[in-house]
Amino acid sequence: RTTTLERLAHTVETTMTSLQMAAAAATGGATGTITMPKVLCCMCGVLMESNAANTCSTCLASKSDITRGISTEATLHQCRGCGRWHKDAGKWVACELESRELMGLCLGHVSGLKPPKGHASNQQDKIRLVDAGWIWTEPHSMRLKVRLTVQREVQAGTILQQSFTANFTVRNQQCLECAAEFRQGTWKSVVQVRQRVTHKRTFLYLEQLILKHGAHRGCLSIETFRDGMDFYFPDKGKAARFICFLESVVPIKLKTSKKLISTDIKSNIANYKFTNLAEICPLCKDDLLYLPAKTARNLGNIARLVLVKNISEVIHLLDPLTGQTASMSGDVFWRDPLRPIVTAARSRMTRYVVLGKEAVFLRQNASQRTANRKQRSRLARLTLAREEDLGSNDAQYEEQSHVGYLMKAGDVCLGYDLKDTALSEDDAETVRANGGFPNVIVIRKLYGGAAAMEEQGGDDLHDDSVAVAAAAAKKNRIWRLKRLQVKAGDEDETMMETGERMSKKKLAKLAEQEEMDEEDFMREVEADKEMRQNINLYKAQDVIAKKAMDDAMDDEDDDDDEDDQAIQLEELLDNLVLDDPADKPTAAEGNAAPAFSEDGTLILSSMYEEGERAAKDGIHYVSREDVRNVRDKDAPVVVTSQSKPGKDFSDLL
């Protein structure tokens, strides 16, 4: 019987070939669509379209199962603390839901899609994955479903294609980094970052740089002290990587030491703990320096009286009278450390009201290197009056400033009163006594507070009104900053434990000082566009909505607005989650931290809309409405020679 069926199949195939050749000869060799004749199945006799096996799909499916050996159930492990997924050999990777990376992780857990290593498989055993897509599941179900489509050659020239669903169960498992946080004495290397100054503005800026670049990834814990922060790492390599990041953003001086914990003489193995002390240069933004004559000549013959414009891997200096800039490397500074004559502390700054301005164009700079054209065009001569003198005397000052182009009449700015301020160097005192210094050095413009003070009452300005205006400006900011999760160090904890018995005023003073440092840092961010490019600012949705309503009611248009330093709405980022554990590695940039229900179950959620992340990666997605029409396994179909092969997903295996 088998021989008869094979002869019949051969006869039908020969007849079909003859018909095709006759049709081609009749049309003069022109190519066209040829309708394949229908034949009877060689096994069941059902009328069907002709194929290479002359067997219907039902008979082929009953004779061979192309999904045999492919697992449809697997288990994935996810860390509850950081939201990362376990890959293999202790490796944990960050993947977003519906992403191509998570799809590759799921396909790696499906056995049978690719032959084992070193196994020589024939052509019929080879499986080709042509499609993979996500199927919607409940966020609380702890399940992931993937729709797979595979092809396999069952006979010579006959390829079957079949789709089926693979189910993945998500289990909780703690990763190594999160597990180390709950153990005592697990750190191997600590990086102690210190700066010998009286404020914490530098560390607030450093904290934002760490958050933006993710330099705290792999850190076990972070402790804060009065003069710095400690970062604990599980190994020496991660601490070295963090130190390299510090060297790229601030000038530091590094000292390293190690302590022997235990040793094995027989195997010659020693256990050490490493301590790295990174001291940041004591100069801060807006500090006023009086450079030595030799140093000023080496820096392009800049003026000796300069402001610290900003701090990066080098120290950027600025002449406040001409706009000339210079840069000092960290090696040059540590070789001969400088001390500012006036530190950028709130107590050393004076509030001035701008009464008028006049543009200044320098034809020739006093130094050999002239200021660039952009800086020269931004110079202006300002008419200033101290805020506290308004209504009591008519004392006014006319000084040239590098930020004069930002000012207009009625603005409030901060500056150094060199006429009455005590300087820390004798040479600077001598030059000031001889009239070599200006009376006022303008630092920056204040945003938000001036308007609030004008509304409270023009000439009646005192400390209470200034404090109320500052609080109003802080409340009306349209932006917010993200913070690291830190804990108080032993020094602060000891003081807090004994503070109630010793002195509550000291605790209140420290809390007030930290709040003042944070507010001063916020003002620096508001007034410096270059600084904002290095950090992430997030939208305060409630304040923005309220401001939009106020702007809709107010039809007045502001003219003469040439301030390019004010914060614009386009600079702000969305999706700030204040409860996000920032000191733990997140799934990916822009992805939210893992969420948990009341019973502690991990909620598989994403900040993308349903199917949006899959569409972004070019993966099809079965929505909630269409999931009922999806079967666990479809019937196999024959892939004809005219059908185009599907997309190859073998790169994800």
C-alpha cells in the first residue's frame, strides 16, 4: 500500500510539472500567477491545494509535532529590592516590561528552541523562530506570556509553521547587592568624600551629578556627616570606579589605606578592608579670590581679583569687571592651595536693588588676552542701592558687572560689599585701602523673591519680610530635585541622641543651616544655566498647573525680557517619583521603581502605556481585548514556496 501511494504522489507531481511547463509555453515564457491544481490527500483523500508532500495539514500535524521538545512553562526570578531580573551565573540585568531585552531573557529560558552546544542536528530537527510577541497579563498575576511562532522542516521540501503560547512564572529572589545591604560588615571598600568648608552646597551639587550619571550603582549604603559623605562598596573595583567618577567632576586629592581583617598563611590569602579619602578642593562657586601675581600671569594675565565661576574637573575663574575667563587644573591648585578672601556664605552676601543700567563695550581689555566678544557684549554698568538702605539713606553705587545684561530696574541681586567686608589676606586689604577694588562685586540675580517682597510692601523691608518672600519663592518653584537616600553617620547620630539633654538650640541651628544651604543651592541653580545642563530638574505638576491658571487670568505681557538664565519649562523632566529608592539600581532610565501591593506582592507595572514599549521595540502585542481569542496552540500550516519567510528572532536566543 505504501509503494502504491508513493507512486501515486510521484505521478501527481509529474503531472503538475507538465501543466506548469505547458502554461509557460502558451504565454510565451511570460511570468505570471499560476493557480495550483487541487489534489486529493494521499492519506485521507480530502481535496486540498497541492504541496510538496501532497498531504493535508491535518495529516501532517497528526504525523509530526513540530513543537515537540519545546517547553511551554518556565520560571523567571526578579529581585524585589531593585527590580532586576536574574540571567545566569549570578548575573542580574535591568529590563523593562514588554522590552526586547526582557523578551530575550524569556526566550533564553525556553528549552528546545536551539540545539545544545556540541550537538550535531540534522536539517529536520532544526527549529527556526520566526515571530515572538507579548500577551497581556494582569499586573498582580506574577505571570508573563509570550506568543511564539516556529517553523520546522518535516519532510524534504515541506516546512510546517505553528504558533503556541509560552507561560512564565515570576518568582522573587534577592540579588547579591540587595542581600548585602541586610548583612553587617559586608563592605570591602569605603570612599570618604570630605570638603573643609562651613556649608554643604558642594555636596548638594555632587549628589545631583551622582544621580544623573548613576555613579552610586553597586553602593551598599551612604552615610552623611557634617563635612562630607561616606560611600560603602562590596568590592575594591566598584569603589575605584566611583573614585574615577569623582575625579572627572571635581578636583580631589586622594589618600588610600588598607586594614588587615584576616589571613590564611597556608593558602596565602588575606582579607583586607580599604579606605579611600577623597578631599575636594575648598573652593566653591562664587568665592572671591585674590590671586598671586605669578599665578595670574600663568593664567593668561587675568586680573588678580576673580570670582570662582564653577567647579568641574578644573576650577573656572572669571574676572567680574571685564568678563575674562581662565581655568586652573587641580594639580596646580594642590601644588599651591589658595584661600578665598571672601567665601560664598549667606552672611557675607548683601542684597542690592538695581536702579538702572547702562551697556558697556570694552574696546581693549586691561590684560594682554582680551575678553571674547560675547563677554564684552554682556557687560553693563549698574546703579545699585543696598536693600536695607532703601528709605533710610540715598547711598548708591555704580559698578561694572559681568551679569549686567540680566538686570533691569527693580531686580534684586546678591553681591559682595568690599567697602565694609573684612578680607582674609593682608595684600588684599592693602590694595583695597589704596582704592584698587570696586565697592561692590555683583554675583548673581535673584529669581522669585523680589516680586514677593514688592507685593508685601515697598519701603518696609526687614528680615521677616525677606524670610517670608524666600518661603514664597521656594513654594512657587516649578521644578524639583531628586535626592539620594542616605542615613546619618555616627557623628550625627551621637549628637542627636545627646542633643535633647545637652542643647536643643544646637540641633535647631544645624537644621536651620542645612535648610539655608539647600535654599542657597536652589538659587544657584536658578541663576546658572550651565549648571542646570549637568543635573536633572523635574516638573512640579501642581505648581505648573496653578501657574498656568494664573497666567490665563493675567493678560499682561512682559516686555524687555532678555534674561536667558531663567528656568524654562522645556528644561524640566517628567515622572519624578519621590518614593523611589534612589540608592538602588533601577530597571532602566525612565523606568519606575518596583511597586508592591499591601500584602507584599510585587506589581509588574511599567511607566509606559499598555503595548507602547513593545511597539517601540518592534514587537507585536496582544491587547486585553484580544487575549480571549488566543489559543494555547494553533494548528500547524504548511509554508508554501510562494510565502515569504517570517522575521528571524534568532538574535534573541
